Amino acid sequence: MTGPGTISGVGLGPGDPELMSVKADRLLRNARHVAFFRKEGRTGQARKIIDGMLRPDVTEIAMEYPVTTEIPLTDPRYNELLSAFYDDSTARLRALSDAGEDVVVVSEGDPFFYGSFMHLYTRLRDVCPVRLVPAITGMAAAWTATGEPITWGDDVLTTLMGTLPEDDLVEHMRRSDALIVMKIGRNIDKIRGALRKAGRYDAAWLVEYASMPGQTVQKLSEAADKVTPYFSIIVVHGQGRRP
């Protein structure tokens, strides 16, 4: 009897395929089944990163998100739809595992850092073999792109989601030495306002498409009122103790 197959959650890193781990590269090039998340009608960023790396006979499993931006995060339907989506995706992967097939599920960045694979992992870990392959995060690529260290000495680094209420953003921004702000998009005006209230606006950098084609790095104050793309991160460097 064939034992159950292993579901591998593989982090791809920030976007540049050359920043992928050796282990991730090996698993991908040998995988018979590769699953990835995407929006309906889109290729998906994770799939773009691995283009040209897969074996000719690979089976690709596209897991398409059911929720778009017209449903507020506070609407109960948002969680209901996402939960059903993750349950369905889990069932598809578990069926392959039960049949003895290994599956590689790819994630942008690191699978355990605000990644969709986390929701599959918690559903799968007690019912089939699961392994994780960590990766460089997008924020690491972003602060590297600025050419300045993100933390010094005893600096406290805080990672914030732009979806938080403005007052919460301000509180965290005031208390931390170094800042990373993610999920910017349509939250950019709120984030700008929070940075100004916290006295951090002039020190903020905007990095778009870190490590990817089209990467840009500029002071946030010089970005005017442009709409930032999905792959944008705001960086505020710590200025702590140093020799």
C-alpha cells in the first residue's frame, strides 16, 4: 500500500527567482503537482515567479480566491466565503495526498508570514503529512532596496497592516523605532495621515515591486498622490544604538 503523499508549503521569496532557496528550487523542479493561489482571471504572482521551472508533465492546481474588494473585511460574508474556499482547497489537496501523491503549494514570500498557505496548513497538519519551506520575506527585500539597515542596536521593529484603523496605526508608529507597513493599496491616504500624526512621515520610504522587474524606491513624501500597486511596502528605518 502506498502511504499518503506530502503537502509541501514552499515559500518563493520576494519575487526574484534567484532569491529562492535551493530546497524550494529542487522541490519545484521535481514536483508532479504544483498548486498556487490567484485571483480569477489572473496568472497569479506565485505562478509568474516559477514560470519556466516546472517539468513538462506537471499538473497545475489553480486555487482562485472567491472574494474581491467589493466586500468589506467587516462583512460576515467575507470570512464565510474565504472559509469555504480554504475548506474546498484543503479537500482537493487532501484527496491527492490520500492517493499517495506529493503536492507543492507555492507562496509569495514566506508561507507563515501573512500567507494564504497558513489557512491550508491548519486544516491539513493533523490529517496528512505537511512540511514547510521558509523563504525571504518581501519586507526584507524592501528594506534592502533602500540601501539602509532597518534596525540598529536595540531598535524595535513593528510590522503593520494598512488595513488597521488609523488610530491603531498611529499608536504603533509612535511606539516603534523601525516600521514596515504592508497592504497599502487603497489604504494609502489613511497611512499617510497616520505617519504624519506619528511624526514619521518625512522618514518614510515607499518601495514598489521589491526585487521584481519595475522596482522603485523613493521617499514617500515624493510619491505625491499616486496610487500604489499591490506590491508596495513602506519602510521607516530605526536609528538606534551603534558603535
